[in-house]
Amino acid sequence: MNTVSGCELFSSFEMPSLFKQGEIMIGGIFPVFNKEISSTSTFKREPPGVKCAGFDLRAFRWTQVMIFAIEEINKESALLPNISLGYRILNSCASPTNTLRAALTLASGPEEIKSTSPCPPAISALIAESGSSQSLAVAGALGPFQVPVVSYFSTCACLSDKAKYPTFFRTIPSDYFQAKALAALVKRFGWQWIGTLQSDNDYGRNGIQAFSDEVKKLGVCIAFVGTILRTYPMDKILDVVEMIKQSTVKVILAFVPEGDFYPLMKEIVKQNITGIQWIASEAWITAPRPSTPEIYQAFGGALGFVVQKMAIPNLKPFLTGISPYTDPGAAFVRDFWEVMVGCRPVLPGERTGTEATNDKCTGNETLLNSQDVFFNVTELRVSYNVYTAVYATAHALHQLVFCQPAGEKPVRPCLNISEIQPEQVTAHLQKVHFRNQFGDNVFFDENGDPPASYDIINWQLRDGQVQHVTLGHFASAANGDYKLSIREEEIVWRTGKMVPSSVCSNVCPVGTRKAQIKGKPTCCFDCIPCADGTIANSTGAADCTPCPQEHWSSERKDECIPKTIEFLTYREPMGIAITVVSLLGASLSLATMMVFIQYRETPVVKASNSELSCFLLFSLFLCFLCPLTFIGRPTVWTCMLRHTAFGVTFALCISCVLGKTIVVVTAFKATFPGNKVAGKFGPAQQRIIVCSCTLIQIVICILWLKLNPPFPDMVFRHSNKKIVLECNTGSEAAFYAVLGYIGILAIICLVLAFLARKLPDNFNEAKFITFSMLIFCAVWITFIPAYVSSPGKFTVAVETFAILSSAFGLLICIFAPKCYIILIKPEKNTKKYVMTKKNMIS
């Protein structure tokens, strides 16, 4: 409250601070102590002040870097010339509630101001905080007052929401980018089955959620999510340890601040849980406390991402110059001295009490020769973020006060320092853009985030000390893409030199596919062999690929091989048998014809009409040769030839038989007085009958070949592993028309021969024709169902069998008796015997 006599606060929190008065004040909140000692409030009196434990050297160095940066700016002539920056730095105890107390304390101004002094300015900006939960509390509380907050270590992506946190900025990339970096690392090494650990706060929960969203796009499964916090009792920590021991994962991501993770790390080392490849978030991968040979036993080879390192010149002398004797009232310095030197400083005028003498400092101690990592300023990461945050705030204030960027001349204030408003600082922070002394461009995007850039760190043990070795780099691009570069050959893995494998189920080999296990993540599956006719020619196939129609799967189901093409060949037993029988029948037909020509003047040959017999024998010769066209690989010409040749030759054959039957019947009719039928049915008429009947079949075949001819066709229905190459008839109607016409001729022959079977000649040819036609019809009646039901090349075998059977039936039934008399019983080859009226051959 601003009054005539000065400023007065109604109440305040008792919080020790590092303080220096300046014309423009900048606040700072750091977790100098990393654990708040809880106390029970009775609500009967004012609660006691907050007590904290666990002095954190790293956080204390952050406070000193902030002081160093402010002192450096105050000495600089180009940045805020003639204007002094002041600071007030408080401890948060790594607690959101205590961070909120600190933020309200800083926003309220100094606690003790003399009544004669004017009210000093409140802070123009706040450098806070390391934990995301703490930063959420600060940004939420100070946002409505437009006080800009610049964080140096809070990475939660939730803080990028400008609608909720309009005054929040940070000099460390968001976990949105870290999640992408971690997912890229997981993808690079092919890890599919990962465990995760999160801190029970906004940092851990949001970080693991962002990581899970990224890796799910890559098909990676999260085996478990363990939750830990520094204030958890031991039984909860043991539950997480048991979860790790029971799981089959070999890679675990710990998205946890170092303070929350350290108790679990000690328990893992205690229980000797090794063989796990740890992936770290930036919050603990470079933390000094766990970077010990003891912790390395279980966590050696850990990989993680951190912001780039930087060496700040002149910082080491500043740090070694810290002393409780220089500024006895400075907060936290005495605690620092106790940790670093090992004794408690005794200040002038202070009572020594009853403490042991060996615990008191002599006053001669110095830090100049200390080799502690606290003074190693060559690999600063978070400290560099603090340094950058202070300079970004200073540049924003410079632009606000001088209305021009730093470094430009002339420098003349355009705004009175007392008129600076926090919202103005926020607006200029959003627009700040400069190149610092290290060559880095410092700016904030529309969400208050800096450009994303990480180093890849690997824990390695060198000379008995844990080293954070940089082995690669990750950077995001403006188009949303990223680039990951890593020297894999230099990585020290927890499991040795080989990249560890982490899968729920091993990759399915070729010839198998994944089958999801019910109730388990997608990374857990069984490998099932591909079905016949399908293949998987790559490992880890989700589905099997069907083979093309002309191919079939190999035995291993890893490739499609051409199906076996099947057709009747001359080399197989069936083809050889058909060929032999065909040639035998053709030879017998030619032999019989030679016999008939040789004995053409004998009564038996004359009585059987030698011209028609020779025509019949010639047609039978062609019929016996027809099956040969059914053997071999079907082609367009052989398919057309085999069916048409069969139809024409058998039509010629049956036409000759029909002619012989008509001759027999007319010859008998001629024995009746006055009957002149035999004279009208001479050789010319016989030729006309044979030619006309055959011509009809030829016409049918020509129409068949013209309209829809037979063609070679691949048939797949008979076998999965074979292709039956056969002749498709083209037109089923034409095929059965050819068969039907032959059947009609055969039935006519059968009827006429049956009617003439009891003619009174000793040599009654009608009986032999009847027998031959009965055999012919029987064969072809049984052929149709057998032809339709026979698979593959057996269809051809059935057809050739029908052709040969019917041809042999005609040859044997019609010509065997005649050849028997001609060759074996020549004494019966006389006109007298032939003309004798008997019922049977004697």
C-alpha cells in the first residue's frame, strides 16, 4: 500500500531471499532446497513458516548464474545503460504451494521498507520455475496481473496454452518437442515394447501423455506406466520396483525430475535390477546427484535428451568467490558453504554454542582450488537457460525503455522507469529477438517457446567417473519435420555393444502373419502360418498376400511359385498306352484293308461290299489316329483339330456302316419277285449316302469353328496346386451337336441292323452291325457322365477311351468274322457257303 509515510504490508511470508536493490527489479524462484517438510496446521493460530530440507547444489548454482547475469548487464554500456537491475530470489522447496507463496511475496514488493523511503517498484518480470507444476501455479496466479514469467526448466506442453497462461515464456523447449525426440529415438532403434515412469505431477503426466501419443503413431506399445514422487512412502516405491521386475520390457523411459526419481534409483540399485536400457528426460539425464558409479551399476548406458551445453566466461571466478564472510546476510550461502567445505561458518558476533569445534570453520577455507562439479562451467545447460532468460528480460526492458533494440545509438530513454507496467514487458518479451554473445538467436514463438534443439546424452563410465557424453543432435524444423543424427557406434549400451531389443513378441518370420492376442496390446501377438495359396515374403507381416491365380505358395509360404501345368503327354504311362493302342488300332485297320484288297475277288469280300468296307476301314484308320491329337500341350490348332477330326471321322465311319446296313436290307428285299430296290441302290447311291451324311457333320464343324471355336484353356478348379491345360469346347452346344449327330446316325444303323438281324443268309452281316452299334452306343452313353465328372487330364483320357473303344468295337464286330473266314477258314470263302440259307455260321 502506497501511503504518505511509506509502504506497509498487512501480512507476509517469512521467506529468506537473495536481494539487491535496483531501479528495475527482477524476481527469481529456484528450488534451492528440494523437499518441503510437511507440518500439521491446528487452525488455532497462524501456521509456522515453511521448513525445507535437501540443499540442491545445482539449483543454488542457478541462483548464482542469475545474479552473475544481472551483474554483467549492469556493467554493460550497450544494454540498459545508466539503469541498474536489482533482484530478489526466493526458495520454492520444489513445492507448488511454496512456489505460490514466493510468487505472491515477490509481486507484493519488499517486506521491510523505512517509512521515510518511497515505495520501491515491484518486480517487472519473474524468472521461475524449474518444475512444471510450480510454473503452472506461478503462471496461473500472476497471469491476471500481466506479470511476465520466464521459466528456465519447465517443459510441460500444457504451458504453451496462451489462452490460460498469456504471460508465460521459457528458454527450454516444450515437452511437445521432447516427446517427438524421444519417439524418434525409439523408432531409430526399433523398440516396440516400452515401459514408462512418470512423476505424479503435471510434468510427468503431460510428458508421458505426449510421448504415448507420438509412439502410438509408430505402432509402439506402452507396457506399463509407473508413478512416483519424492514424497511417496517406501511401499509405493517398492510397488513400482516390483512392476519393473515382473515386466518383460527391456527399455524404460523415466519422465521424472531428478528429485522424484532418485529414491527409486537407489532402490533399483539395491535390488540389483540390471539389463534394462533406460531412456531419460532432460530433467535427470545430466543431474550430478545420480551420476555416480554406484547408480551407474543399474543405469549405465542411459540415453536422453538435453538442451545444448554452453560455457559461460568469467562465471567460475564468480562462483569460487562465494563466501559467507563477504555477505553474512545472504540466504542459502551458509548452507552452501557447509555442503561444499564441510564446516559451519562462524560469523563475527555470533555465539558458538556447544557445537563441536571440529564442525566450525576457521575462516581460512577457500573454494579457489575446489574440483567439485559445481565449478565446472564448461557444460552448462539449465544454467545457460537461466542466463538466457535474464538477458531476454533485459533486452525486452531495453526496448521498452529506449524504444529501440540494444546496441543501436543514440540511446535516450523514451519512457520513465517508474511508469513501466508488467503488461508492457510481456508485450516486448513476445517481440524480443537478438543474437547473444554465443551466436545463438534468442526469441519466442507465438506460444512463448524457444526453438527446439537437443543434444543426445549417453551415460558412460570413464576413469571411474560417470560422464555425460554427447553423441548426437535433434532439431525441429519450421515445417514440423525433424532431424535426428546420432553416432550409434559410440553408444555404450547397458547390455553391451549390441543394440538392446525390446519387443513383446518376436517379429514373425517369413511365411507367417501376426494374430492379435485378445486382451493384450497390439505389440503382443502370435505368429500363424499363412494359409495355402497365400504368402508373407517379409518379416512381421500383418497379413498374408494371396498369390496370383497362376501361382501357388511354396512350402515355406514365403514366395509364389508357378503352378504345375498338367496335360496329357506322350511321356507318361497313360499317354504311352493311348499312343500304343491308337497305333495298334490304326495298324489293324490298314492290315484289314490290305487283306480286303488282296482278297477282293473272293465271295466274302464281295458279299460285304468291298468299296464300302474299304471306306469304313479308312475311316476307322482315321478314328484310331484321332486320339493322338488329344495328347500333348493343347494349342489353338490342336484344339480345333481334335474335336472336328473326331466328329468328321466318326460321321464318315457311321455313314459307311449306315450304307452297309441299307445295302444288306435292300439286298434281302431284292430276293422277293418283282422287287427292283437293289437295282436302284447301287454304288453311286451308296457313295451319295456316305458323302451327304458326312457333309452334314462337316457343315456343323465349319459353323462351330467359325462362330465359337475350341481354344486352349487353363482350368484351376480341379486342384489348388495345378493348372489343367485343356481344350475348351468354346460352344458346348456345338460340341454336343457333333456328338448328337453321330448318335443319330448310330441309332439309325442300330434300328435297321436290328430289324435285319434274322435274315436267312448264312453270312448275315446285319447281326455284326447290330453288335457293333450296341457297343458303340453303350460306349458313348457311358461317355457323357464320365466325361463331365472326370477331373483334369482324365477328361481327355475318357474321351480317347471312348473313341478307341467304339472304333475297336466296329473293327472287331464287323471285320473280325470276315478276316477269320478269309485267313483261317478259306474253305468257307465260297459263293455256295455264303448263299446258303442257314441261321448261323457253321
